[in-house]
Amino acid sequence: MAKLATSNLTRRSVQVAASALRRYVKFLLEAEVLSDFVEVDFTSKSSSNKLPKVISKPRLQAALDLESHGSTNREREVALARDLAMAELLYGAGLRVSELVSLDLGDLDRRIQVVTVLGKGSKVRRVPYSIKADEAIGNYLSGPRAELLANREPTEAFFLGAHGKRIDQRQVRRSLVRLGLGGSAHALRHSFATHMLDAGADIRTVGELLGHVELSTTQIYTHVSKERLMSVYGSSHPRG
């Protein structure tokens, strides 16, 4: 099954092959060729081998440009300021969406542009974030956050929803859809890693920024970069 999953077969073809293997093994068990205690793993690994989706730099630039989003009223302006700050931080620091929604006011040090996040396994890491992210954060903190919190209970939560409470992951996805970035916060994290590697960043450094424990977890992004490299070569070289 592992060999089938890593082949060029479609997911449907792999499923058909798995079904045939199940029937064959059942026949062997009934014929007592195989022991009843034989364990056979038919789990398809194809989904785990899928490369992450990466958002192109031009698309990101257009989506994260404040001027490209029309705002008809103040309520929309407030939501837009928050949405852009979240998207910039997801992409500018490579955060997981769970890390983003858990941020408190004290977790960001704007003097040095570093955010402290609680990652998987309750591991804390400090990650620098981009200048553009800091600009968007400054815009959000200059008024929109206070307006979201107006006449409501004070909270240390950094990003707030329409009712002044800590924003949740579903609301983040909706925000990204409004910005034209699809509904996947993880795509921004993937794009952060891939664009860093494309620019020559060391894979171990990128892994540390992402909060990966194993280097192998980060190596999937090198495959994405290699695919991009081959694509650029094929479209640019006269004999490509």
C-alpha cells in the first residue's frame, strides 16, 4: 500500500487496489493459507504525502493591501483592520491558527517585533514577525480593537470577535475568505515556510520558527520549493 500511495495513481485507483487486496487476503484467510492472526494494514498514506498548498506572492500582496479592500462603513473598517492584522501575523510569523487565537496582549513585544506563542506540546517559542505585520498590528491596536471591546468586559485576548470576546478559529477562516485568501490559515503558514526557503533560509532555522521538533517535518517544504524550481526552469529555459 505504501508503494501504491507514493505512485502516480489517483486516490480512487489506490482505493480500488486496496479493496482488491482486502478480498484477496480474506480468501487466503478462509483457505487457511494465512493465519487468523496476521495483521494487514490497508490504510492509504496518500493523504499524508500531499504537498501543502502555497499562496503566490502576488496574490498575497493583493490580499494584504489595505487599499484594495473597499469599506462602506466603520464596522467594516474595524473588522478589516483586525482581519489584515491576523493574516499578516499568520504569514509574517508562520503561526498555527490555534496559536493565533490564543494570543494575549502581553505576548507581542512590538519594540523588537517578536511574538511569544504556546505551540504543540505546550512548548513556548519566540518568533520574530515582519514589518508589514507590525504595521497591520499597529493599525488594529490604534482604535479597532478598542471599538470591538466597547461596553464589554475587559479581556487580555489580542484578537477579538464582533462581540468583544476572543476570536475563534472558525471566525479566522471567515476573515481569510473575506480577504480573498480562501479559508485555510494553514496555507499562510505553508507559504511562510516555502517563501523563506525559496529565499535561501536554512531549513533548520525555518523548522525552529515553525515550532517543529523533527527536521523531517520541515522537509516537506523543500519538496514544494523543488517543484517550484522545476516549474520555473521549465517555463524559463529555452530548452526546458
